[in-house]
Amino acid sequence: MAATTHTVSNQPPPLLGYDVFSADLALTEAVDRHLAPELLEEARAGLVRLGRSAGSAQARRWGEQANGNPPRLRTHDRYGNRVDEVEFHPAWHRLLGHAVSAGLTDAWDRPGGHVRRAAGFLVWTQAEAGHGCPLSMTHAAVPALRTDPAAAADWEPLLTSHVYEEGLRPAAEKAGALLGMGMTEKQGGTDVRSNTTRAEPLSAEGEYLLTGHKWFCSAPMSDGFLVLAQAPGGLTCFLLPRVLPDGTRNAFAIQRLKDKLGNRSNASAEVEFDGTWARRIGEEGRGVRTIIEMVAATRLDCVTGSAALMRQAVAQAVHHATYRSAFGGVLADKPLMRNVLADLALESEAATVLAMRLAAAYDAGTPSEAAFLRIAVPAAKYWVTKRCTPMVGEALECLGGNGYVEESGMPRLLREAPLNSIWEGSGNVQALDVLRALQREPLALNAFLSEVGLARGADHRLDRAIKDLLTELADLAGIEARGRRLVERMALVLQGSLLVRWAPPEVADAFCASRLGGDWGSAFGTLPHTLDLASVVERARPVAG
């Protein structure tokens, strides 16, 4: 075969050796906006270090290795003893260790901690999304544990540690620990009040033995788990350690690992409890109320994780189109491709700005911000995670056949994309949660409308959308059947308000024209041609070092 047929031309260079954080203008601007000036220098330095690591060839290899070598279940040792261990590829531990050392489980008591952590989570998740699960649950467990000051005193310093130690041994003997969560059971799924796992009290105060199962238990090699079980007083929250203080293994039988569509580097297990020791967290019968703050925090990570997938997909698409030529010119300069790329960039920026605004609300910690989060988190979780899959699919198409092969990394993004819409309550659960808040918590609606109203008068399409939303909210009769439509509109109006206030005019104009003004088709790439689409695309272009 002639050697000339193997001369490579018109192929883009790999998107490697760049700073994932600094190349994301929407994210860097959000960090500058939401952090106090005295925190910025240190925070940005840490995020730049993390961004360079995330954009490195090494991190890319770790992600490929962790995804290509899924965890393996080892139920017994060679002698027949039950061990119930999950073995991960070394790359998984490197990814997780790097994330923990960067503070991605430490937010609650650090100044600006949630903004810093959310930005880091958005950056590092782009290296490989699977290991985000134990990071998210460990971070989110803190407010639930704080309902029991003694448990929080034992566990919180380990969960917020910047040291990752793999392996099963008593948590008190480790410099850092991870925590998981087990709520769903095979007969009920999201309907956790139908759980059948029993909790029988022991003579010692707050100690119980659990018998039952969990249908989904992610990261089963964590040091402990918050689980729900039926105590004599009703559904209750418990802290279940994998290893007891005396060094013996708790009864925690891993029946099998799930064979999942995506998220393949992360182990999701079916587990059985049979006389499993656990410590009660909160009061009997108040399990959902105890664990709900953990659920809310993991929902925010679903938004942030989806924003990360979107950003990486856009970065790859814009990078490819910048270097690839077809039909006599560079792809990114072709009017139709530019329209597609700009549309994708809008979706990505809107998701990032919203995720970071929610993180800032956590940092503020005021009653009004807490009320805002009550509606904004489930609304954002509903909409941003829903948009992720079609958006990543369109970005993959921008690479053509090059994007359809595994080596591009795009199929991995696409398989990962539906997860966050399902995890911690699917779309209907989020919509119903918003409706519940609208009907029962007027302060939450007031806080949401106050936030949206900060941009009134700045864009006529946003003003009209707010007016239409108020009309819909005025009549809540029979609201459940139109719940998705209402929550979608609420999320879009919130994104529009944030972009009008904080994004460049060309971004806000394009978003309001398409998402709020109705000048948009049913697929990406249908923006009005009169907009400044070239500036939108250029803003989204990652710059490799």
C-alpha cells in the first residue's frame, strides 16, 4: 500500500495540555462574581492547578483506564470466607485521590466553600464523571450527620479531609473517609416510604440491627452509608459503617454489581443486610426529613455534573470545528455549523451560570437564599439534566464519524449524560417537588420570583416570559398534569434572568431570543441568523496550551 495514503491531514490535534478552568469563561467569571475578593487569589490558584490537571494527557488516560476497566466484585476469598469487596483499577483511585486532595468533599465550613467546590467539581468531572458519585455523597452527607452532633464529631473531620485512603478498616483509624447512601429498594424505587428494611433496636441507645436490602448502593467500598429503614417509630435514617470499631466487617453482602449504560467506572451494587449494625441519625420516624438535605446537595451536584458534561462536549465540538476543514473552508466558519456550535454553547453557559448561582446560595446561608434553593434546586435539576443528553448527542454529531468512535471520548460522554436526570429522583419527582413547594411554601416562591425579578426591564422577551409565568402560577388547579411544562418555564426564566444580568450581551440576546422569545426550532442549530453567533462560539472555544 502506498505510504501516501497514510499521510494524516485535516485532523484536529487532540484537545490536551490546556487549563480546563481558565478556558471556561462562563465558569471563571462566575467564580469571580460569587467569591469574596479576599478569597479569589487562593481559590483561583487552586482551580487553575486542578484545571491543568484535568486537561492533561495523564488525566485523560486515567479516565479512559477507569472507564475501560470497570470495577469487579469479589464476594469470597480463596478459603470461602465472605469478603464483599469491589476491586477498582488503579486509575480510579488516582482520580478519586486527586479530587479529595483538591477539596471536592470539603465545602460546608470553608469560606466560599460551595462555590469553590462546585467550580472544582465542574472542572474535574470532565476528566471522568464516574468517580463523582462518592465525592458527591461524601460532601452531601454532612448536613444529615449534623442532626446528630456526636456522629458529626466522629465523622465530619474524616469526610471533609483532603486525604484519600482506600481500603476497608475502622474509619477512626483513617485520615479520611468516604460516605455513601442507600435509600431505594427493589419494590419501591423512589417511593422510599414503601421500604421494607427493618431496624430492630438494641439495648444501647441509638443502636440497631438492620435486615433487608438496597436495590441501588453506589460506591459500595465507602467507609459508611446513610440508609433508611423501618424502625418501630417509622422510617428512620441510620449510619451504617462497613467496618465496626473493633475491626470486624459489618454484615454487608454485595449481591451483584449493576451492568450500567454509562458511569461504568463507578460501582453500583445490590446489597443485603442481615443483622447489620447501624447507628440512628435523627429521631425515629423522621428519616426522610433527616436525609433530605443530603438529597438536596446531591441534586445540586447532578446539575453541576451535567454542566460539566455539557462543557466538555462543547469544548470538543468547537475545538474540532476550529481545526477541521470541509467544502472549502474551516467548519467553525460555516454559517450552519456556527449556528449549531453557538446553540450548544448557549445551553452550556446557561447550565454553568445556574449551577454556580445555586452554589453561591448555599454559601450565603441566609433564610431567603434557603427559600430560593427550595424551588431553584429541583427546577434546575429537572431542566439542566434533561437538556444534557440531546445536547451531548448534537455535540458528538459535530465531530461526525470521528465522534462516534470510542477514542474520541464522545460516546463516553453520551452514555453518561442520562444519569443525572435519573439519580436522586427522575424528572417527574423533581417537577412534583417544585409543585409541592409552590403549594406549601409561599416564601420559596417569593424568593424565586425576587431572584428572577432582578433582571426585569432589561430584555423585553424576558419580561414577557416572566409575565406569562406569573399567569401560570396564578392558577394551581390541576397543576400536576402540566407540572413539567411549568417547571421547564421556571428554569428557563431563571436562566434568562441570570444571563441577562451577567453574560455578555450577545449570549443573553441569543438565549432570550431562542429560549424565551420563541425564535427557535426543535433542534440545535436553529438560532436566528441575525444574532452575533461568531462571538458566542469564540467565547466557548477552549484554548490548548
